[in-house]
Amino acid sequence: MYVRKTNIMNRQNLSMGVGGTINLCAISGGSVSAETATWENVCGVLAHLSDNCSRYARIKYRLEHHYRPVLVARMINDAMRILTKHGKNNIAPQALIETALDESCSDNTCKGKSGCNGVGVISNKSCPRCNGTGHKGWSNRRICKGLGVGSTRYKRDYEGVYSDARALFDRFEAEISSELYKSSERY
Ligand SMILES: [Zn+2]
């Protein structure tokens, strides 16, 4: 009975892994493509990431949302460090981490009427909407809503704070890309 249950779990995990491979590789910056990535790639990547980065990768690329509260709780100290560094204490550390996490996990492709669809170029010119990066972050309005501050106050006091919080997740992205690359060399 126990063995049978374990087998079922393994099959589920395997199929989740295949979907996860495609998600991870689609946003890996091209170091590994979804066509060439293997199950070993994904296991290798997840096994080598630091604890919080691994949770972040699972939330963003494998849609394992149950890791979100754990990750947020484990990053409260990072948020407090950033707030202290900037001498600010009027927003909740939890709101800072949650907003930066949600923006990092969202699809930031430059889209819409005047967007470039992630290409970075429109009519042979650098896309003005995203400055040629192909990515468009959240609007200040959306960030303010997440942080619970008004836009004047955000610009005056919290732009640098939020930028530091976003950088925490940019570092995770860099770690994931680096591990994907190393994993592609291993297998
Ligand atoms: Zn654009």
C-alpha cells in the first residue's frame, strides 16, 4: 500500500518536473532551451540553489504557491535591513517583500498598443516604452498600492527602498540563470 502511494507521488512529481523545465527554460535568458533541457537539468538546478532562491524558483517557475508565505517570512529580515539602511520605517516589511516578489513573478514583457512584445525594437528603433529592454516593470501606482503609500511619498522616500527590495529577487534570477547554465554543462 505504502509503496504504491509512493509510486503515484513520483509520477506526479515527474510530470510537474517536465512542466517546470519548460517554465524555467522559457525565462532563463537562453542559457538552456526548453527543447534541450532534461529532467536532470531541473533537478540539478533546484538542488544547487540557495534555500530562499529555491523557494522563489518553485513559486515563479513551478507555480508552487504554497511556498509563498514561507519565503516572505524568511525574507522579513532582508526587508528590515533595507528599511534601516534608508532610515525608513513607515511601511510594513512584509508589504515590501510581497510587492517586490509579486512584481518579480509577474509577466513583465513590454506589451500593449505601443509595446514591442518583448523584442525591444519597433520599426528598427529602440522601443521607447521599455528603453529597448523588452521588459516593463510595474507602474508606480501599482507599486504604491502594494506598499500602502501615496505616490508623492513613494517618490520622495521609498523609490530607493523598493529598488533595493527588487534587487533581492534580481539576484535570485541571476542565481537561477547561473545554475541552469552549469546544469547544462553537467548533463
Ligand atoms: Zn518595449
